[in-house]
Amino acid sequence: MPLRGDSRTTAYSHEQSERAPDYPVDVTEDELWENLEYFLDEVIPVAEEAGVDPALHPDDPPVDSARGIPRLVNSVENVRRILDLHDSPNHGLTFCQGNFSAMGADVPETIRRFGDRIHFVHFRDVDGTA
Ligand SMILES: [Mn+2]
């Protein structure tokens, strides 16, 4: 979409996204939680051994579902739950300020809350809401 001057920027329209066909996947939110725990239990120990710090990015935008698929990384509470699924200093976040802002989070307080589990940061903000 056009921005100031003659520049252009990325944008997201949930209404436009919802007009696209659903993905041909039938999965519940509970199944996604189970799958994520399985994935983290397999991957995080390998990351620990290799000295790698995976940094989960929030859903962008942090809505409940998109194109028929539930989303998990859409609230501060869910991010805490995900980090607790496999507790390790290697298992951390990309702290995307725009998405935490769109979740309605208090950004400075959320930074203090997640502390050294923040492995990477996106400095940006958003117009509008999730
Ligand atoms: Mn980001």
C-alpha cells in the first residue's frame, strides 16, 4: 500500500485474507498445542547441544485464526505457555514489538516479564489493531 512520499509498505487486510479459500487442513487448537509440544521436545534439546537459540516470532497479526486455522502465538499468556511447554534458556522469542503492541500488551512490562528469553527483537510499531 502507498505510504508517505512515493514509498510503499506492506499491509494486511483480514477481510481480504478471509475471502481466500481455507487451507485444506482440519486441525483443532488442542491438536496444534500437542504438535507444538512434540516439536519443541524434539528440537530444543538439539538446539541446546548445538548452542542455538531458537526465537519464536508471534503470529502476525495476532488473531485467533486465519483462513480456518487456529493460531497459538497471539497473546502474552500463550507465549508464556509456549515457553513453559519446554523450559530452557535456549527456547526463546523474537520480541516483535508491533505484534505485542497489537496484542494489547504493555510492551515495557512484557519485555521485563520475558527478560533473557528474548533472543531477538523487531523494533517497529503498527497502525490499527490485530
Ligand atoms: Mn516482526
